[in-house]
Amino acid sequence: FTVDFLVNGKSGGKMRCTEPEEHRFEAPVPQALLESSAETRVAFQLDKYWIAPADGAKLGILLVDVGFFAK
């Protein structure tokens, strides 16, 4: 599946995951994606999910940590 990382609602980069293991995504965030407000929202979208056979639940990924640093 592919994960699209969103910063303030706009794509900040994509990562393809082919194995069920821990992945790390790092990318510079263009200044244009950052707003002047005090809050920056980070989200992600998946292009597909794994459907659990037992109850039909859509399962995706677990976000463990997110952060920004200034250069």
C-alpha cells in the first residue's frame, strides 16, 4: 500500500510499504505547506486497507511518532 503524508491538508510526500514491518518516513516540509498559525496538522491517507476476515474491520497503520525540526 502507499501512504500519503499530509501537512495542513496538502501532500508532503508518499511512501510505498510492501512488507508488514516498521517503516520510517523523513522528508523536508516545503515552507508553502506551513501556515502562519500556531498549529500545524499532520495526517496520512492510505490507498488501500487490509480487511479483517473475522469482522470486516478496515485495518491500516499505527502512527507511533511525528515531529518537526528546524534547519
